[in-house]
Amino acid sequence: MKEEKKKKKDKRWNRVDLVQHVQEGMGKQTTKALAETAVSAVLDGLMAGIRKASAVQLIGFGTFKVVHRKARVGVNPKTGERLKIKASKSVRFAPGKGLKETL
């Protein structure tokens, strides 16, 4: 059973995997540094768009959207103590039709 969990974990991509995939997609003459610059530019663009417009929609891929969480009361599971949790912002991703169809 532990091997199954390990196999699932190994399928996760990180930034290095993404840069390598972009480098391969851009052709043989593309350097790793250029692919890293491209990935960084896309991620920076996503963050800037989310900050300015509170949502970024990539047709066929999905939508990144800012969601507001209200202040609430939580409970510490160890002590049972009630805690005030401040209001916060987070980013939610909703996959688009094209991405859903590839799964």
C-alpha cells in the first residue's frame, strides 16, 4: 500500500518538471534558462492579473479567481479552545472545459 502512495506522489510535477517540458516544447535550440524565463513570465503575468482584476480566465484551461473568506470562529482540536480566525483572501482555480476533457 505504501508503494501505491509513493507512485502517486511521483506523478506530481514541480517547477523543474514544468521548465523541462517547456524547453522540450520550444525546440532543441531553447536553453533551460530561456525556458525558465518563459515559465517565470507566465507565472508573474498570472499573479499580476489576479492582483489587478481579481480573476484571470484562460479559455480552455481554467479560471484563477480571488475568493474572500469571512472571519469565523474555529476550535483547536487538542485543547477545545475557541479561536478567532481573521478574514482572508485566497485564490481558487476552476478548470475549464478543455482541461476537464483531457482528464
